Amino acid sequence: MLIPCPRRPTCAQWKVAPALAAGNCCVLKPSELASVTCLELAAIAHEVGLPAGVLNVVTGTGPDAGSPLRCAPAGAPL
């Protein structure tokens, strides 16, 4: 599951919580201007014992980080 979070920092929590509750893994690609909230969410998930690889945060600019995620074979159905 690839979750774009371009604007509001809370959109990550709105999308990640139900996805994780349903047993999905998530990849967050926050805006390069608002990535701290998503990184903190990942740190909290680690603290509470979420297994490694279940919640992933990819930071960087859209062309450098977002495009490769969108074009990856695993991202094709998204």
C-alpha cells in the first residue's frame, strides 16, 4: 500500500491506522516539507512493537523518491 501524503500531516494517520488494522504493510512518502510527523509516527510504531517492515517511511523529493516508488513493479496495482 503506497500512501501519498502531500499536504496535511494528519492524513498519514487517517490512512495508516485502518490499513495496519486490516493487516496491510504501508509505505508513506510524505512531502519533503512535512516529513517529520511521518517519521515520528514510524518511531512510535517501533516503540510499541510493530514488526520491522510493516510501516515504512520514504523521505525525499518527488522526482527522487516518489517516482521510483510509483513506477516499481509492486506499485503497479496502486
